[in-house]
Amino acid sequence: MSEPVNKKSKTYHNNKWKHHQTKKHSLENGLKGFLCTSNFSEKGCVREAYNLLNTYADQLYPQELNAEIDKKTPAKDITDELNEEIQNVNTEAKSINRRFQATDTGAKNCVFIKTTLNDPTELATTIANEIFETKEQKTKDLLRLVPIQFVCKATIASVTANIVPLLEKYFKAEKKTFGIVFNRRFNNSVDKDGLIAEIAKMVVAINAEHKVDLKNPNIVILLEVIKSWCLISILPDYYKLKKYNLLELSIKKDDNIPQTE
């Protein structure tokens, strides 16, 4: 007679397998991409972000799109197609080379979409500028689409070490006015004033002619702290582009619509 099935063990292994299959990508050191926020549907936010990013990326980087097309051979029989599908079953392997990939931040209605693009700022700024000029509303659930140039641990030592290449890129030339914007979610351990003071000293050390302007700076140094991570960007026209709030960018001057985040 066969041995009785251990239901508890079977349930445990099924749950363990299911958990493995649905495991979300998480923030990690060195990522770059886009911080996406929503007040409504997180799923809708991600869907709209994917559509927007892919559409504009295909326009900005047609060489990448052509390279993908060239990889596809015109003559494939059903066996080749089935074999290709089998090779693509492992979604973890596929996501490694995916141009955009949603990543869990641990904060509600706040998603990070990592990218393999060299410069997420160019893509997000292109989208924001077009919406600003045309006043065409392109999203409903996606509010902000903020380019992020580097992710690191949310400590003064880590941030000041990793921000050096970005500061040198943006502040080595002519004098500029700058502001430092610090936002935090689920983190009370970072010394906000201490971090801002350290970064301001680093900017002035690069060029003593740079001046702080909190109202209308040429460049904003953005620090978005989420739990134990700090998302860093240096962004010209941050306030002109409404902090990359796509809905606010689409509002016409004569529209009497209350502003969102």
C-alpha cells in the first residue's frame, strides 16, 4: 500500500514554489531608471509607464529597435518557434536584458522602473518637454516619472561617495545656481540637514562660484530616500518641468484644476 501523502509538506513546497515564481525585483546598489508615483492604481501606473517609455525609447533610440528586428529570422518553422518559446520560459533570465523592468520599492503607489539605457534623464526629459509643449494628457494613473541616475544605500557616507561623478559632470563648467531637494519615505535615520550640508560643500569645492537658490535654481540635486535606499539625480529645469509630474505638465493655464503631488 502506498504511503499517505503529507499534505502539510506538499502545501509548504507549493507555497515555496509559488513564492519563488512571484518574487519581485527589489532596489539594489547601482541601479538607474525612473521613479513612478500614483495616487490610484499601481498596476495602471506601471502599465502606463511601460507604454510611454517604450514608445519614446523607440523614437529616441531607433538603432536599438532595428537591432531587435534584425535578430528575428524571417523563415521559421513551427519547431523553431516552439523551441524559442521554451528558451524564453525562464522569466528571470529574460528580465536581465529587458530595457525596462518594474522594481518593488516597499512604498505604496511608488514604483521604480530600472533600465538598461545609459541615460534615463534624456528619455524622461523628452517625454516631459513634449507634454509641457503640447498639453496632451498621456497618462491617468502615472503621476510623476522622475529619472534616477543612481541608487545607493541611504547613508551620508554612501551618498557622498556615489554622487561624486554626477557632481563633476554637472558642476565642473560655468557657475550655476543649485538647490538640493530631499524627500523621504519610511526612513527617519538619515540626517537630512547633515547630508544636504555635505553635498552643498562638495558642489562649492568643485567651483566656488556656484550659489544656492532654493526658489528657481538652474539645477536641482534630487535625493529620494525610500526605506534604506537613496535614489539620486541631478536635474536641470526640475521646477519648470513641474517636478516631472506628467499630469501637471498637461494642464493648460486656463484650466482650473487643483494640482497633485
